[in-house]
Amino acid sequence: MRTASVSVARKFFRYCLIVFSVLLILSSAVLLGVRYFVLPNVNQWRPQIQDYISQTLDLEVSTANLSIGWRQGSPVLTLQDVAINNEAATEYLKIKSVSAGINWQNLLRLRPFLSEISIEQAALNIRRDANGHIRLLGQKLTGPTETPSPVKPGDDSELSSLAAWLGTLTSLSLNNADLIWLDEQRQAPPLGLSGVTFAATRHNSSFDISFFAQLPEQLGKAVTLQARLESEGVVENKPALSGLVHSGLTGLSLLELEPWLTIPDQLKSGYVNQASISFGLKKNEIADVVLETELRSFRAEDHLKRHDFIVSADLLKLTLNTGFHNIHEEIGRLLGKDETQKGGAANAEERTPWNFSFTANQLFYNDKTSFNESVSLDVVHLQGFFQRDTNAYPFVMIEQGTIKNEDISVDVKGSWVFDPNSDNGIVDLQGELHLLSLPHLYRYLPNVIDDEALGWLTHAFKNGLLKNAPFRVKGVIDHFPFGQSTQSGDFQIRGVYQDLALDYHQEMIRDRKWPVVYSANGQFDFHRDVIDLKSEHAYFENHEGHKIDLKDFTATVSSIEKGTEVALQANSSADASTYLSFAKTTPLGYLIGNTLDRASASGSWLIPLKLFIPVNHADDAKVSGTIIVDNADFQFDPEYPWLRNMKGALPFDETVLQAQKLEGVFLGGPVVLEGNIGSAGKTLSMKGAFSGPGLKEVLSVKGMDRIKGQATYEARIDFLEKGRINVEVNSGLKGISLDFPNELAKKTGETKPLNVRWLSDARKNNPNARVLELDLDKGKIKAVFERNIASKTKNFFSKGAIGVATPAVFPESGLKIAGKSGLLDVQQWLDIVDEFESGKTTAAETGPVFPDVSALEFEADVFQYLKQNIANMKISGTKNSQNAAWNFRMDSDEVQGTVNWQPAQARREESVTGRFDYLKLNNESSDEKILGQVKESPDKVLNLPRLDIRAKQFFLADQELGSLELKGQSKQGGWEVNPLGLANSAGSLYATGLLTTKNKSTGLDLNLNLNFLDLGKLLSVLDLKDIINGGQGHINATLHWPDIIDLDLHHLTVSLDAQIGKGQLLSIDSKLVKALELLALQSITRIPDFGSTLGNSFKNGVSFDNIRAKLEMDKSAVHVSDFRLSGPAVAIVANGKTNIKNETLDFQAVAIPNLDVSGAAVLTGVIVNPVVGVGAFLSQWLLQAPLQRSLTAHYSVRGTWSEPIINDVALPTEEELKADKAAQKIERLYRGN
């Protein structure tokens, strides 16, 4: 046995020689048999031949049959069922049949030698025992600790011996053989190669050799070998062979080899489609070697502590072409042999390049030490060579390379050189990027790039396609991209991009983020650690889809390896509202102190813009530009008016926004702005004019129409911290007219200084408070309002105070109004309040401006309401915050009491409850000062609430009427009075009625009942003294009052029915009684004997037992349909009309003296008769008492109340009376039927 240093290949060749020697001995034995025995009896000597061969080989050889046949005239020796065993009867080799052709020429020369050998169905076992020894035909090839040595070029003695032996044969074939590997150490199942075929044929000096073996089905397909060798004499006493050898493998599942080989855990899948090795021989020397392999479904992975390593491919192809010496050296290097590590000049001269061609389809590579993210490539093709220099350092040259996937398409060439001073070597690569998806650029950059740069690149490009971009990478890879180490190398990609979306700053800055830049096309230049982008047109886009156009756009991202900085520059243009949205939603707002966060604008702006952002220190960003506006509108804050038709420029940077003589229209007049905007501590001045209509931009209500004209003003805006401002406006108001009452009134040419201040720092303990102060006419009128910007109340101002000739003092909540005035026309101020009540500012689109009034305090020389003038009135009121009810206290010479007003609510109507100690209406004071101040107010429809009024003392026109009770409520489209009551010691009034509104006036229809015990006393209460003395009874009346606001009696319509008994009509100052006295006296004078005596009885008036009267008054005209007076001295019946306005009279009257008892009885019966009219009375009277005809007087009363004209009227004749009586009978008869 040879030492362990002998290679396995050498031992394999040796035992092949043994096999062939056995075959040769067998064949020689056959020839000897032929030579010494008779050929037909050759099988008789089979035992002796077997013993001879067994002793020679030291193995047990047996054969079942031995025979000699003939083929083409030459003998053929055939052995059947040949077996070779060891002493333990272990079968090593079994052959079904061996045929050997014998050369006649050699036989005649007594040199028995075979010319052809054919072996059928052989089975050979190669075994590794439990100790790890590999055995063939009982011989040990190697042990478990023996390491095969690499075969050195020229070390080919076995190969030469085999070649010498084959040279004696014309052919050698092995058909349908089995080669079986038995591994007792791994206890693996047998591995058999079936269908093994071997053929070796000699043609003169050449040999053709072929080999085929079929792998197990689960393992793969087949192994093949083809060789053609030429004999070229003898070299160093050995046959010299030259030729080509090709060995191939088709189909091999790598994981299925695991029972027989140790498969690395990292290999997860892989199938060898084909693999081959080809090499040439030149006089026994192995020349160039070509290795080719093709794998599919390959995957290897390793899960390390810090990262995963994965490589996979659908298809891998690799071709290597190099010298055998290189292979020998690299194998030695892998095995750690010293002789392969020397790498001196001698070895360098022998080295030739490793030419390679590598192709991969659907390659996946994940290794965080190489690339930041996994790389998936559709196609990879690299062609070049690998070599070692004189120091044995590797060198790779890529002569042609192509890499493609959906992200990238690149052609590359260049080199990589090992550098002992770096971890990743030195590269010199150049090529062209035909296509690169910029969002995935970072995937294809080596992981040696700084983490900060790689992190920025990972998220910088949201979209974009780079095309036709040459690139160059040269230098030490460790320092890529060479921004920090320019001496170490250079890197550049330059090309044209399309559809770029650049997210130059990915981090949020206090919930805001810089917007992405979009560009359809432009230039891309990535040089070392600087990225330059240029485009004629780009744009920002906000979350609403609105764009800011960026012309001549440039972006420079520098120092991406450390301290990345972004610089943007462009001439931007967009709608003003888009710019404001940009400022509100991006960190730009922070840079300019959120100055424009609440601003609004319209029109187009042009802004040359520069933006500089340190990525890791975004708070240190810088911005500069100039807002160029032409005919644009701007509103700094929703609480402020619009600046319209603005023209000019506003330069700005991160510290200040400046107005440089910015011109426009503000509050309806021209204005010029100059100064700084927004920055704390800066001031903006405004000079201009405002107009009445322009002020409606501040407060859009009807009441603002009372302000007309135009006046100049000066304003100063001081900017405070946190976006707050103070504003002060001063104006003389010359040119402005104010259509307001009394102290607020102003004519156009007058000057009244106005000072307005808006304060954001008035409340030191409340930064959300804003205060508006107004001072008109040097403190005569003051107003102050407070707004809480953090409050969610519907009113713009949360509370306020107004003082007219008195200080304005804040209430706890709501609005307090206090003032002193000569005339306080309540209705006029209610109208003004209505005009201002619905006011809304531009900032308060959903609610009123002012808070609800919560307190009132007024003093007025004249308090006027519903044409009632109350002098020296003091009124105060407070509002209940719980139910919104008002409680008023009123004190004056005419009114003293309290009023509770409950405004209408969802399910409750408006109500007023009044309780007065005294209440005086329609005061006819002769005070000329007061009367001169009273002004007429326009009629207004009254919408009356539910009323409950009570007064202990009620005065009307300075006359006390007693106690008053009035209740009323809305009903059926009107307002029901129920009741209206007056009561005093002389009588009482009870009335019900309905007020209805029509044609802007409210009328009253009233049914009343007046009961009295002493009519004279009752009339004296009404300042109608000395009209009647005594008298008791009642008066029923209906009254229509067209407008209760107007107390003029000439407008009334009245229907009255009165019954009065036991009294005396007094003559003193009574025009009516004087007329009655005159009628009575003229009637009495008809009786000569009694005229003087009875005439004296009327000296002090007319006494009566009963008075009945019916009258109707329409406005000033009074129609008395029936008047009857029955007294102790005279009876009077009258009817007619008069006019209370001009006091004219047109009456018919009958006067009858009451002289005897019989006549008096008849007169009493007739006078109480319901028949109405003087004519009817005369007919009844004269028919029933014809004897009284001479005492009866009929008069016509005309003239005026002061000068009545009384004329006699003839009494009806007897015939007329009879005719009238007949007519009455006929009428009664007609009615009776």
C-alpha cells in the first residue's frame, strides 16, 4: 500500500490497472489453453485457470463458463458470470460476460494477447467503511485522516501506464454496467450509477474515449465524458498523449446529495441544469481548462446576528476559461498549502487570466454589508477576466457588463483591484445609465456611503426617471461617494430626468413639512456628495392640489454625507391664496413668525424665492424673496379689512416682511403702507383715507349707511410676540357725516377727533384677550370691547361697554351701555340698534359682532317713547343671564316703578310686567326747553308682547284717573286687551278690546263700560269740573282708535250709550249746559205768568231726573241720534250733529215745560219711549197730550258751541199728526201680519 500522500486519482488508476491485468491474465490463460490444449476442451481446464488467476491476484476469482468462439475468422474468448471476492466472500466485482478477441498473429508468435475486450453488465462496488477508509476491490484507497494532494502538472505515471496498456488494444468497451457507492460511515443508502457505458477505440496512433452514467432519478440525469487523444511518441520514457477531454453533467439536484455529501446549511435550493469541464492535453500536459455551469432555482441564505444574507436566482450561468496552473494554484490556496502562497515572480509569470462570463436571470441579493436594501435584478451579464498581480492580489476587469430590471438599465465596464489598505478595494468603473428610477437610486449605491446620506437618498426622490446618464466611479470604495475625501476618488452621474418629485426634507417640523418639488423634466448631476437639479419649470403642490409654479428652478443638495443642506431657488408664481396656504402648512410660516397664518388674499403673486434648509437643523433654515403684486387683494387677518388693488413689492426673509410704499385701497379710500410686517418689535405705518361705504367692510350692517363721506387717517401697527399686534388709528373725521342722535351726530365739515386702538397685550394675565377701544370727541363718547380668541362664543366680542358723556366700564359679561343725554328718543335708538344688531364682520361669518346688551344706565332730560315725553328720566336695567329677562328701574317726575321684560323664547312669548307707583302719560308740560327738544319719530308698527301693567296712580294728560290695570296678549293675528281697568272713588272703567296692525299702525277696538256713583266727581278727576253735579249711572261705549301711538281725539271713532240719573248740569263754563238752559228758558218764556219766576230756576244750571243719550263719533264728527233729558222743570229731546274740532252745531230740539201733574205723567211716559228722533217724539207727544201743544217748543239749533243760534220751528199740524198716526197703524198692521 502506498502512503497517504498518494492521490486518490493515482490509486484509482492503479486499481483500474489491476482490473485490466486480471482481464489480461484471463485472456492469456485462454491463449495458453489454446496453445497447449485443444480448443474444444478449453472449459475442462476452467478450475485450473481460476486457481491460477486467484493465486496471481491474491483474490478469489471465479467464472461459470469459459469458451472460445469465432468472429470473422478470429478466435473470441468468452467468460460467463465472472466474480471477484475476498476471503470474507464479499463480492467486489461481478461481470455477466467478458469477451476478448485474440490476435492470430500474436497467437502464432506464442504471445497470447488480447486485441478487443467487451464487458457486459458489470457491477463494481466502491465502499467507505465505518472507519472512513475508501476501498476498491479490497484495496484501501485513502484513510479518514488522509488529505489528498493536488495533482501537479506532469505527475501522470498512472495515466501513462494506462495509456500504454490501452495502446495494445484495438478496442475496449463496457456496456450496461452499474457503479455502486457504499458509505458505511454515514450509513447512507447505496448510491448507484446505472447504465454505465465506456468505450475506448484505437485508430492507429489515436484513441477515442467515451463514458456515460445515469444518475438516480431523484438525484439528476447523467454524467458523460468524451476524449480524443493522439499518441505523440515518448516523453521521458512515457507515452506522450495530446488531445481534448470534455466531461459533462446534466441535471443534478444539489440538496438530494445530502445523504452522501455534507451540504452547507446556507444552501436552500438549487438544480444544476448542466455543468462541464473541458481541457486539452499536450504531451501529457493539461493545457487551458474551460468550466461551464448552469443552475436554476438557486437560493442560499444565512441568518447572521446583525443582518440576513440572501442570494437567489431563477437562472445562473458561469463560464471560466483559464490555465490548469491557475486552478492548481487556487486549489492550493483554498487548501492552505504553503507552496501555493509564495506568489513570487516565478508564479506570476505562469499565471494567466481567468476569463469569465456570468449571466443571472431574476437575481435577488440581500446583504446589508453591501447594499442598504435588497437588490432584485431581471438580467445581469458580466464578461471579463480575473487575475492576480505579482503580489498575488486579485484584479477584476469587466470588459462588458449589462444590468437590467424595472428600475435600472445600465451598461458598465471597468476594473476592481484589491487594496490591502481598504476593506472594499479600488474601482474604476464607467458606463451609461440608460434608465434609472430615482426613487430607487439608493438601492444601487454601496453601503459604504454614510448613513446620513443614505437615509436622505432613501426618501428624497418620490418619483423620477433618469435617462441617458453617463457615470463614472473611480477610487477607494470605502470613501464613496468621495465628498469627504476628494483625494480618494471621484463619482458622478449626469443626465436628463423626467417626472421628478423631490422630497428634499423628509422630517416633520412641529407638525409641518416642506413640500415636494415636482418637475416634468430637467438636468440631473450627482457629483460626489452634491446633487444639482435644474429645470426651466417646476412646481410645488399643496394638499388641495393647488400649484406654485417655479420657473428657472435650481436645487442643490450638498454635503449629503455629513450635514446635508438643501438650497432651492426659482422665480415662483401662483394665486395669492396658494402662497398663503403654502405659508400656513409648511415650515415657511415658522420662519416668518406665522405672520401670514390668518391672512387671506386674491390675485396673482410673483415671488423670486430662495430657500436654504440644513436638513438636520431645520430650525436654522433661511428664506428670502420679494412678493411682487399688481392689482391684488390682501387681508392680513380675518378680523381686519381687505387691502384691495394692491401694487408694489414686499421683500422678506426669515426675520421680516417689509412693505415698501405699498399702495392700494383700504376701507374705501387710498392708502400707502410702509414698514415691517409680522416680526416682533417691528412697526407698519399706514396713511390714507376711509369712506362710509368702506367701513362696511369692517361691519356690514344697515346702520353703517348712517356714516357718509370720506376722511383721512393715520394708523400704526405694532407687531408683538406670537403673531399678536397692536393697532392705533387717528382721524379728525373731517369730511365724514354721522347720522346719529344728539352727541353722536356730526356734520361733514365738522372735526371730531377719533382715536381707535386694537390691543393684543391689554390683559397681561390673558394672552388670548384682544381689546378694541374707541374715543370720539376727546372722551365725550367712549367704547371698549373685548374679544377672547380662544373662546367659542358666537359673538365676535365677548363683552363691551359704551359710555356717552360718562365712563365706559366693563360689565362681567355682555354689553353695558351708559349715557347722559338731553333727549333720549327710545324708538330712534331701537331703530339704530336693529340696524346694527345683525352685524357680522368678515371674521364672524356665523355670528353677530357685538355681545348681547346686559346692562343699561341712562339719564335724559327728555325720555321719549311712543310720543310720550318724560322729563328727567333715570333708567337702569340688568339682564338675567339664566333666562335672558330684563329688570328695569325707572325714576322721573312722571314715572316711578319697575318693569320686567322677558324676551320671546322657543315656547314662551315675549312678556312685559310693570309695577308702578305712579304713571303719567301724555304730559302737556309747558316747559319750552323740553318741548323744543321733542322731535317727531316715524310711525312704527307695534309688535306688542304679553302685558301685565299695574299702576297705583295713573295720570293721563296730567289728570289722575286712579289705579290702572292693563293685561293683554297676542291672539288671532292681533293683540287682545283683557282687561283695561281704571278705578277711583267716583267710579270705575272696565274694557276689553283688540289691537291689530295695519298699514304700519296699530289700532285699538275697545268695548268699555263706565259705572259711576257721582258723575260730577268723576269728571272732575278728568279736569272737567263744574259740568255736572251728582249723577249716577253708566255709559257703554265702543271705541276704534286707529293708532294708539297718536293720542289725538280727532282720530277716534266712538259709539256711546249713556244713562244718567239724579243730577244737575251746571252752567258755569259749560257751553253745552248753556245751550240747554237757553232752550229751556225760551220754552218757559212762552208762559207769561211763569216766565220770570221759572226763569230764575235755571240760574245755576239744569236739574234732571234722568238723561238718556246715544251718539256716534267718527273722527271729529259727532252724530247724536237721541238725547232726552227729563227734569223737574223741563223736558228736552234733541238729535243732530256737531264737530268737536270746529265746534259747529246742527241740532233739532224740543223743549216742554213740566207744569202740571197730568201733563208731567204723560210727558214721562213719552220721553222714556224708545222711539228715536225729534219728529217721532213730537207726533207721540202731541197726539197723547194735545192740550200741551201751546207749551211745546220746537227749535233749530245752529251756530257754534260758544254762540249757538236758536230758531223756532213750526209744530206739525193736526192733519200731519193724523196722517202720521194712520201711517203708524198701517205699519203695525203690516208688521203684525
